[in-house]
Amino acid sequence: MTNTSNGDPDRPNHPEQEETRHRHGRHGDHRGGHRGGPFGGRGRHRGEHSREDHDEHRGERRGGRGGHRRERIFDYGDLRLLVLTMIAERPRHGYELIKDISERLQGVYTPSPGVIYPTLSWLDDMGYTVTEPGASGKKLNRITAEGEAFLVANRAAADALLSRISSFAENNGEMPHTVIHALKSLKMTVRQRLHRGPMDAASAEAIVTALNEAARIVEES
């Protein structure tokens, strides 16, 4: 039965409880009912993710003239598995992970700090990684023996995820980098504007008109 006493099925109630679960060989289970990789679960996302980051993390995007759902980048828990796999390759800091994931996905998806750093904290809490000082002064995340054992036990899932990412990048690689840059710039501009506070009706209408016009041009291209 899923533990609901703290409202979050992915976070253990207490370190001793999680340690006990690990001793009983729950590494490949994690309470079952996965939707995606071995880090999947039935509950909602951890509280530190925003709704926007949750949708972005899952990679559910619409495209095409019929508005059909395009290929999903990540299922629930896949980003955690990808980050752990990348850290196993070599110790990395958060910004490097953001950059490397973006490059692997041809810039179509770039994880935000609000996704990456809670993911790193989760991996550290689980005992799969530890942080250590780096030469540049930034904290590096290094995989532990427990994390390596987890990857060995879930190598098939990790390989399938990397293969799917590679396939996604190939299928979306035709998008010009100038378009990718413009999309990222628009996203950042919208976020910055929202952080400034409420906007009046006239400004909102002008933004909606501009975005609708841009969508029409993209649709007809």
C-alpha cells in the first residue's frame, strides 16, 4: 500500500524507514505501479516542481496540423534515471547537467533549475549520489556504490531510455537552431514578465494576439 502519511509517495517519511526498505531489496520496486522507469510511481510529483515544470519534465507536447500529441520525452521518473546515468559517466554539477541534457535533445527540451536541483537532492537523499567540492568551486555530484548497484539492476531500463532519447533527437534534429533559440527566448521572456507581477487587460490582449499570430504562421509554414 502506498504510504500517504506525508502526502508524497516518492519521499520516505524518515531516513530509517527508507534504509529499512533498501535492506529488504526494494531498489527495483519503489512501491510498484510504475508508469515509466524504475523511479516511477503512482503518486503526484514532489512539491518542489511547478505545474509547468511537471508538464515539461514529462515531455508531453502537441504538434502538427491536427494537434496530435507528439512523442513523449520522459515518463515519470525517467529524468531521475537519466541524471543518475549521466553522473555515473562522470561527476557533474547541476548547470552542466542542464546543458548536457539540452544538447542530447537538440535543444527541444531544456530542464529548468527547478527540475534539476530537486532531482539531485532526491538522488542524494536516496543515497545514490553524494556531493563533493569541484575544482571550479561548484559542487559536483558523484555516484555512490549504492547508485551503481541500482544502475546495474536497472541497466535495461537505462539503455532503453538512452535509446529513446537518441531516437527523439534524430527525429527532431531537423529543427533549425535559430528556431530553437527563438522558442527558448520566448519562454524566458514570458517567465520574466510573469515574475514582474499582474498585467492589465490591454497588455494581456496584445500578448495573446501576438502569440496567436505566431501560432498561425507556424501552422502554415
